[in-house]
Amino acid sequence: MSTIATILQDEISTATLQKGLYAIAACTLIGAAAYAGYKAAEPEAKHLPSHRHPESNEQIEKVLELLRLDDEDKLRIIMQSLEREMELGLSPATHPTADVKMFATYVRSTADGSETGQVLALDLGGTNFRVLLVDLLPQSKVELTSKIFVIPQSIMLGEGSYLFRHLADCLMEFMNKENLNKPGVRYPLGFTFSFPCKQEGLASARLSTWTKGFTCSGVVNEDVVKMLQAAIDEKNINVQCVALVNDTVGTLMACAYKDPNTEIGLILGTGTNACYMEKLDRVGTWDGDYNDPKQVIINMEWGAFGNNHRLNHIRTKYDEEVDLSSVNPGKQIFEKMISGMYMGEIVRLIMLDLIHQNLLFIGKCNGSEDFKTPLFTRGGFYTKYVSSVEMDEGIGFSNTRRVLEDIGIRNPSYDDCAIVQHICKIVSKRAARLAGAGLAVLINRINKPNVTVGVDGSLYRYHPRFKRNMEKCMQNLVSKNIKFLLQLSNDGSGIGAALTVAAAEALSNQEKSKRSYPLSDDGSGKGAGLIAVVASRYLQQLSQSTSTLHNHNNEKVPTQFQKHLSTLQSPM
């Protein structure tokens, strides 16, 4: 019996063991099938490349290689080309066909900042427009009230008369809000107009070409001051425009007031431009006198550098696409590789290229709805996103994730964020090095022991690495015997245009002296206001402009300026 019991017990144990093994095998098969099904649902995942260091990925670097400007010899070639273009603009024989126009501004020096009074100013330099009321106080103190208005794209692309009517409407709205529409009072106004112009007098300048996305018809080759004044008079606003200035010149003047070594003004914002103090004997287009100081500020309009294909060797297919899709194809080539209006679009086009090559946002851009997101829309990646992405440090990428979600990328991976930041850094670094190379040309040309550059513009102001990248580039390009300083302006254009009106009294008192007037720390705006056209042949034009202030019966200018205007009209 015991033997039979033992045999039965062994059979039961064996059967139990077999069932257990069968159960384990079944579970294993089920688990394997489930895993296989999971992987089949995400076939792309097993092909996902690792980009935690995207600069080491050969495929990505091949795309970005042409955007790199780390070769110092390549930068020096660009510098040589720019200087040749500058000479063409300064020569009377080649100026009419030159791309870099090198306009003489008739601003010859800075002054003492003794201006006082109350003036209005308008600042038009991009998609935003600013109206200011400026109180000039003793000891170079300035108090201001201002408001920013938007320029709708329909106006930027429409008829010129509509643009100036819009400016006049904004001016009227501001004056009504500030209770400035007082009976019998006619305000003088300074106008900062930051587009390429041929200056013909303090209150006269003809537009050479539109930039920054503007294409308003009927304005090129016309006197923009007259067009603005006509719009103001049409609405019966008690304002007379008596001065027009450029924002780059104002920036130079602003910083020169605090730092006498300032010789260059630079704008890095929606667009880009530079000006600098040049010796008169180098300005072949100069038609004024040669009295001291034998110098004049040149408005370069350097955004047009490369229009004649001088920069083709560094342009990429992304630059060409940005240019072709712009409102001014073939124009402002240098500007389109640097400025804030175009930088974000270059980044977007690179991202689309990487998506096409299955190197970015893998599995996240397959649906038809994805192609309606900002990522697939021209202009959908703003330049402010570039600054935001580059502010990220560490592995969190909080800014980058937020930006990518804003443009339609849901749940971006770490690798996605790393690649996008790498693209932004490459594009902005190229822009900074191009701007730095341009400044190096000017600093070396001025060739003084200490040179300060006054800088304004949203790109320079808000991008976390732009200044640093410029300086690093310039250290190897500027002559070793020259020390340079990049000085940020504390405000934009506008206030300086107003200060130009106050500077008129000193101009008339000095007769044929070639003085201009400084500004305080309001950047290109205050500087613009401190500018006065100094050639004696323009004094009569200035007197004629300001005398119109007294040709309106029962009207007066603010009392602070009555002495200034009467002095201008007195015989010399």
C-alpha cells in the first residue's frame, strides 16, 4: 500500500508541476505578445536617434555647417568686401549705384546738453510707432510721457498717404489723452524716421527705399516730412514738424553725451543699421564746408550690404528662401542675415528641413492638422522665441518646451528641445559675428585708442548671448592697439528728435559753426533730438521751417521756445 501511495503522490506532484510550468509559459507568451503589440504601435520609437549632444550628430551638423562663421579668414573677407562697398558709397562717381549708400547726415559734433523746453516727438522705425511728449529740464534732465501704437500690416503694405494719416491719427489720440489740444498753442515736433533717406535739411529728407517689411506706395523719392505735415494739417492738429533724424545717429549722440569716446551708433532690432564719425577728406560726396570740426556722421544703411551678391559665398538655402518670400526680394541681404525680423524665420526653415530628414519631432508631425500649426506657417516662429530658447540652462528646457508647445509640438522630448536650442544658438551666433565683423571695420577705420559703440534695438537688448558673441568675435578682428566698448542705450528713438528743436537756438547763434547737440541717456531717441544740421547753407532752411510756426494767426508755441524761434528769424 505504501508503494502505491507513493506512486500516486508522485504522479499528482508531477501533474501539478506540469500545470505550473504550462501557466508560466503561457504568461510569458502573453507578455511577449503584449510587448510586441506595444512596439508595433510605436514603430518609430525603436529608430529614435539620440541627440543629447546634437553638435556631435553628423546628420544635423551637415545641415548646420554652412551657417557657421567660426573661420576668422572668412570673416576678414567679409570685412574687406564691406569696406570696398563703403568706398563706393562715399565716392561721387559710384554713389548713385552703390548698395551701401553712406549718406552724410550734416551732423558734425556733440554739444553741452543745455537744451530746455517742451516738445512732441514721433518715432517710426518698425512695426511699432511711438508718440512722446518731452520736457527738457535744466542740467540735461528729461521727463517724458509716451505711448506705443501698432502699425497694421495693411498700412505697411498700402498707400503711403494712409501711413501718414495713421501717424497723424495716433498723434491726435495722444494729444487728446494728454490734454495738449489747447487753443492758440502750436507744438513743434521732431520726427525719427528710421529708413534710408537722403537728408536735404533739418526738416527735409527723401526716402531712398523702404525696409523692415514696409512697401507703402508713393513715398520713395518723396519728402517724408512734407507728407507727414500734410497729414497733420489735414486733421487740423496744432503741430509743426521741424526736424527729422535717423535712429542710428540718435543712438550715437545719446551715448556720446555720457561717453565722449563714442564714435559709432548701431541698431540691432527689427532691422539693422550703423553710423559712424568720418573724416571729411574721406567723404567724396560731401558738399558742405571744411571748417572745424573736419568730420561728419555717416549713415551707412549697411543693411543693403550684399545686394550685389558680395555675400553669396556665405548665404544658405534658408537665407535664399527668406529673401524670396520677403516683400523686397534681392534687397537688404545683410539685414536679412542679422536682424530680428528674419532670424526666427531662418530657425523655422531649418526645423522644417530636419523634420523632412526625420531628425526632429519624430512621430509628432504626421497628421493633417499639424500642418496648420505655427511651425508650418511662414513667420510662425518669432525671433523672441530664439531669445527665450537660448535662456534655458540645464536639462529642464522649460522655456523651450513652452515655445514648442506654442508652435504646435505636443510633449516635445528632451532630444527635440536640445536640437532646437542648438539651431537657435547657431543662427544667432552667425548674426552676432556678422554684426561684429561690420563693427570691426568701422573701429579699425576710425583708428583711435578708445572707441565706444552706442547700441540700441530689441535683438541686442533682449537676446542673452548676442553682446557676448559680438565681443568675442571682435576681439580677434579689431586692431590690437584699439580698445572698444559696446554701450547699451537706455531707450529707443524719439526723445532726441524733440531735442533737435531746442538745439536750433544755439545753431543760429553760432552762425556758420558746425555744431550738433548731445543727448542724455534715452538712446537713439534722445540722440536724434540733439542733432542739428550744422552746415551754414541749411540754416536758412531751418529758419524757414521754424518761421512757419508764426504764420498761424492766434497761435503760439510753448513759451520755452519763443526765444529760440525769434532768434532763428532774426537777421544774421
